[in-house]
Amino acid sequence: SSYADKFMERIIAMAIPTTTTSSKRELDRILGRIEMQRSRPQLSMQIMSRNSILLLQRLSIPFETIDMFINFFNWKNPTLTITGMLFLTLCILKPINLLTFPLFYICFEIIIPAYTVQNPNTDEGVHGWEDELPKPVNEFTREFLLNVTDLQNHMLLYVNAWDFVNAWCWKLFYFRDEMLTWLIFVSLLALGLLVETFGTSAIAFCFPMIKLSLVIISWMLIILTHPKNRTQILELFYSEELRLKTMSLLNYYESKVINDIDLTSDEMEIRQIEIFELQYYNDDSKAWQFACFSKDIYPPNNHVRLNSMPIEESSQSNLQRRRASNDFNNILLDPLTLNKTLVEQLETGVNLEGWYLDLSPDHWVFNNYLQSVLEVDEDSKWVYDLVVMGNGVDAYKAGLGLTNGKLKRSRGDVRRRRWVRYAVRE
């Protein structure tokens, strides 16, 4: 059986990818879980079946508790509902009851009934408490089947709760609406600072009012869940009139907040995206050959060149993927420094497809302080490695302090040119 389990695990590992995305965070998380599972039993249908049966035999109390809460809110037993609300009110007004209740429950609901079982009353007219330790149910009983059915149906409780929380988090915190997310960020940050600074004294001062508010809200909610009131509330909640009023009210306050707190800027953000095309000189064919596209200029004094390291993530096969993920140098430009025709085209919404050759390589060479190691060909717009020789030795690599009269300058075996495209961030 263990060999079959290992065989199935190998097949699953080969057939199913480790991750479904390119996220490094997700990969690290999955690899961490895989490493933790090495010390645990492997995936086995036999173990899964046995553990599922053992679990289902012990799920009676949780499912009975869920049914009790459902009956509590549905007013199936009004006495139980009112008694539970009175106890909840007592716990809110005197929170120490939350600690003492388990102690009293163990004393009077477990220990004393167990004592009466051990020492039964001889008087036949007095009925003792029936008490026995909860035991796993037999898998061939109706109660076990009820546990299986409840597990099947109550799985959706977690699924629906997870989907609800995930949907609201995605809507509020992940910039689906940028203005709303920034407003929530500022509000939560301010609230956190206030609570961190004045929270202890404020809660101590407002504690009586908080308890009174919780009592009122609890009783209002339980009254609203009464079957007679619930029908009217649901009809009102799903009515078209209420939906329209709610939407109009939300739109009004949203527009008011956006007008009062305007986080947008009137200035247009023009982004310039750059990539460098690298070529090397082939001594055999006596011609320049394409090497790769790279976001690095790859000058002679670059640590990649000095240590003879390969250029990572810059091969031609990765160019389309990097274009799709926008993995290029992203530079914020001042609109006043650009050509007026280009600015007008961008402002009017004309989409400039494709990449454009930078016809002013002197600027980016100067801005990156590479005049001493690169040479610009003004005709072809290629920028070549600048090799400075002194007595037959590469002066730059050897660090020779020779005078300019004794140095010979020539072009190296690597050249590059810069391609750019523009985009507007609104």
C-alpha cells in the first residue's frame, strides 16, 4: 500500500503544477507547505477514508450546536430564545460571567450528574439525572448518517463566508475603486493612531455606554428575527424602492466625499518605458549579431561584464512576456520637456503603438555618466563600448594612470541602442 501511495504521489507531482501563477510569494508558500508535509503521512485514500470516519463519528456535538443556534434565531422555542437573551444581557452587563459560566457548567452539568450515576438514589419515586460520557457514534447508525448529511450541507457555511469576505476585501482594499481604497486607508490609519494613543482611556470612559448599546442592539436584532417581523423586513429589504433610495443616497455621499477630498492631480503623468537592444561583434562572420533585449545598458564597467555573468531575464524569447507584464524601466517625465506634438497626441487619446528608436543617445549616455566608457555613433545612433588602450593593455581594466597622449581609443565588441514608448497614466 505504501508503494502504491508513493507511486500516486509521484504521478500527481508530475501531472499537477506547483503553482498556477508566476507569483514568487505563492511559490514560496506552497514550497513551505510541501516541506512541512515531508514529516507527515503521504496522500492515501485508505488513510483519508479512515480519518473521515473517525471525524464523522465525533461531529454530533458541533452539528447539534449549530442546530441549536438556528432554532434560537428562528424562535422555534421562545423560552430558549428569551432565556438565552437574558443570559447574554447578563454577560454584557457583567462580563465576568463569561469566565464563571464554564466553571458552574462543569460543576452542575457534568460532575454532579456523574456523581448521581455512581451513587444512584434508592427511592424509586425520585428520578436521577441521566448522564454518560459522549462517545463516538457507530458508523452503522442513523446518527452517523445524519453527521455525514450535516457535513455535506454545512460545508457551504464556510464557503459562503469565505466568498463574502473575499469579495468585500477585493472591492474595498485592492483598488477596484482607487478613490474608495485611499479613503479607507486614510480612515483606518487615522483610527488606528487614535485608538493606539487614546484607546485605553476612551474605552474605560465609554464602557458603560458601550454595554448599554450592545444590550439594545442585541435585543433589537433578536426581535427583528422573529418570524412575524422577518417576513416584513425581507420584503422591505428586497424591494425595488429601497434599492433605488439606497443607490441614490450612496451616490450622493460618494460624489460629495470625492469632491471634498480630491486626491487626483490635474497634471498628466507621461511615462516613458525604455529597453536596450544589445548586439555583439562576431569575429568569425565579421558582422554584428543580435544578443538580447535588456533593461540594463550593459556598459564595460558594469559588474555583470566585469564578473563575466550572464544577463538575466533579457533574452529575446522573454521579450514578449516582459512587454505583457510591463517589466521595463518606467520613468516619469515632465510634459514640458517633451515634443509638443507628442503631448498633443497623447492628450487627445491617440494611441502610439510600438516602440520608437531614441535618436538622441547623447542624453541618456550623459545622464547615466557613461561618457568615459561609451562612444556614440551620431549617424547610426548606436552606442559602442569605448576601449582605451595603453601600451597594448586595456587601460580601464588595468587601472593604468597614463596621460591622454599615450592612450589609444577604439570601439569594443558590444553595442546597444535605446528603444522607447510612451504612455499616459490618468
